[in-house]
Amino acid sequence: MQELRKGSTGPAVGLLRRLLNRKVTPTPNLPEGNVFGAHYNGAMARIDFGPHMDAAVRNFQRSKRMTPTGVVDAAT
């Protein structure tokens, strides 16, 4: 499994964004538009793991009584 963390980019980050919106309560409302290969002004939309996703991952980890590292790995 690919580890995802702040600064990661790509389709796996888009999938994580979608999962976090569905699994974290209250929802972090991370933007999901243009996450799977969509274009914006003729260029590929950049899908990155930024500070809002980091906070959502840490909230998810806390809710599952995990150490809130902000890193999405096999344990997360």
C-alpha cells in the first residue's frame, strides 16, 4: 500500500478525500470536484494532500483511537 501524507498528490489522494468526507464525523467537506482526472482550464487538476486533509486524517485516527500521525498507511 502507498503511504499518503501531507504533500502527496495524485488519484489516491482524490480517493482518500472522498473517503474522509464519508467516514469522518462531522464531515470535513473536502472539495471532491475534479478529483479523478478532470481538467480545469485545459490542464489536469492538481489533487494534493494539504493541511485540511491532514487535519481530517488526524481526526479520523483519533476517532479510531490511533496515534494521530496524519500519515495514511496500512494501519489507518
